[in-house]
Amino acid sequence: MKKLYLVFLILILSTFASGCVEKKIDPNTLKSPDRRALYDLMLARCHALNAKDMDLFRRIYTKDSPELEWIKNTGIPMWKRNGMNFNDPSLKRISIMGKDAAASFVLNGNNSSGTSFVYRVEVLYVKEESQWKIESTGVR
């Protein structure tokens, strides 16, 4: 009876635990050029974060993105001051609707004081002419 109870308990716990594990998409499986471009833009954003490279931010964001001004005036000084470093993002989801797209990524990072953190980044994209650009991002 104890063995049956233990098996039943493991089955119940594994069912609940499997729902809590977030699945990620392997970027190598992205077949659509648009989906690949969206992922590559997020990679470029991650590299721009690490390099604190305003020129790269200007190339990957839309010209009228309100986030660019924040990055220039607040973000880059803050990231330099805290010694922020980010790893390549893990893709969770991409949705494309015409000339608009949204995606969700998990971004791991650390700072100079040794603190590690995980951000869930939601990205809005817009297709300008024939090229995808980041409109804005949000972190949860």
C-alpha cells in the first residue's frame, strides 16, 4: 500500500511540476526568415547591452522609439555603473501579425557585485519598409 501511495504521489507531483517548467524554442528550428530576423534582432540587442553601444541600438530600434532616449540617458550609464553583463536570450514565443510582431525571451545576466538575475523580456517589433526593427521592450 505504501508503494502504491508513493507512486501516486510522484505521479501527481510530476504532473504539477511539468506545468511549471517553461519550454523554450530552439532558435535553430526557426524556418521563417521573419522569425529568424526577430530572434537575431534580440541577439543584437543583447550584444548592444553588453557593449553599451548606442550606434547598435539606433540600428535595431525604430527611429521614433521612446526607449532609445531612455537607453541613452539612463540605461547605458546605469549598466556601466553596475557592470551589467547579459547572456544570449532564450526564445519562448514569437507571434507575427502582418507588419507587427511580439516575442517573449528569457534573459540571464549578472552584475559586478556577483548578483545573477533572470528577466522575462517582452518585445514589440514593427516592420519598417522591408526590415524588422524593435519598437519597445518590457521586463517582468
